[in-house]
Amino acid sequence: MTAERYLYAKPRIGYFVDPNASLLPHSCATDWKPKKIITSESVDPDRINFSTSGVDMEQFPFTAWAKLSRQILTSEQEKLLRGVPSMGLDTLRQAIAEHLYAYRNMQVELEQILIGAGTEYLLGLLVQLLGSSRRYGIEDPGYHKVRQILRANSASVIAIPMDESGIRMNELECSGVQVVHVTPSHQFPMGQSMPLQRRRMLLTWLSAQPDRYLIEDDYDSELRWTGKPLPALYSLDKSKHVIYMSTFARTLTPSLRIGYVVLPPKLAQRYQMEFSFYSCTVPSFEQYTLTRFLQEGY
């Protein structure tokens, strides 16, 4: 009560009520409850969901994930209580580097890999790293959140029209953009894959100016009905200006919230020097579990 100044003390005498203290208003309501809202969990389960962010519950490896989680809780107890490096655990980044080499023929050092809570969060970091003063190009039509995230980070956004092979090169040349975001393996929402000739044209545009960068969003290249995926733009790039971005939201589940970015060496060094004050947004428990999931070939 003395902290609220309702009482005051006199040394060696006692405590006294302050007659000038004003009482705070007190609510008499005792049966208040927060209003119930309709969430995705309370929607009729028989209703058809056309969202592209869903996951097949029957295909998720619950048994394997639970087994690995128990192993991590048993064997990595001390490590789970430590802080996570800014760019993510070295063990997970090494596992991702080996995974990219095996499945995408990409030669990547773990120091180039930045782990974060989904590609949306990572895209915001990329704008900070590259600079919001640049002009950013996006596919039209394209993933609407890319435009929203770029604009939320105060970036100037130019929509570049598409054709049957991907982003139109003549429109890109005339746009004046310095950074372009593309989904070459499986364009969203049109669904086509960018042919090799258009990929080479895009890389020629990239190498024409030293301040240009390309963000390759490879969000679901591992999910294919037939054939092998075309080479990643990152593996074809000689200028070291392609930023490769991917996620485990498609191959595992969106709720896992683990994505990663492969930065060119110079950008990786700059991130370490200027942005390592950011804490990694993925808990160590999920990172250790995913590491073992990749290492054991699930």
C-alpha cells in the first residue's frame, strides 16, 4: 500500500493513512469472459478448403518426428538451454548445405545460410540487407504477400508482366528495377516452370549491372509429378548476385515455420557484420529435430 501512496510511514511511530490519496476506480464485474471468436479450428471440418498452404495430415511423418523429438530431448538437454546463433545452428545449416548439394546440385557453405521463421520474415530481412531505397520487381501475377512485405518495408515495387516462359525480359529491362523476385521452378499462381533459355536471359540481365540482385524463391521445387527440376538459378549464376530462398513449409508443414536463405558470400559477410544483433527466430528444439530429420534421410 505504501507503493501506491495510500499509506505513509513515520520513523519509530508507525504507518498512517494518507487522507489526500485518491482511490483508483474499481470494477465490480465478476463474471466477465472474453468474447468467443470463430477460428480455423472451429470451422466445419466437412467444408472444402482450397488454400494452397494446407498439409496432408495422413502423409506427415508423425511417428518419425516424435521419435526424433524424444531423442533430442534426451541427448541435447544442455544445448537446448543455450542461445541460438544469429544465423541459425551450425548443424542445421550444414545439413541444409548437404541437402542442397544432393537435391539441387548447389555448392553452398554453411556460413552463407540464414535460417528464419518462414520466407515472409526472411524477405523482410533481405530488404533491410539490400536497402529499401532500391526498386524491386515482382512477377505479375504473383504471390500477393511479396508485394505487401516489400511495401511494408518502404520499398518501391514494380510489377513485371509474365508470359508463358516467365517474367518478360523487355518489360524488366525498361522497368529500372535493381532487385527482382521470381519463382522459376514453379511460378505462383500460373504454375509454369521457367525454361533454361529464359533463365539464361535473366542471368544476363543480372550480370549487366553490379548493383542488381535476383531473389530466387524456390518454395516447392522438390514436389514434382514428373522429371527432375531444372537447375537452380543460383547454381547457374556467375556474378554471385542470386539470393536463393526456400522453406520446409511445403515438404513438411507450414506450422513448422522454418525457412532459409542462401546469401552470396559478400552479402553473408555483410549480414554478419551489420545484422548479427538479430536473434534467430527459430527455437533450437525445432532446429535440432529438423537437423536429425535431414541427416537420417526422412
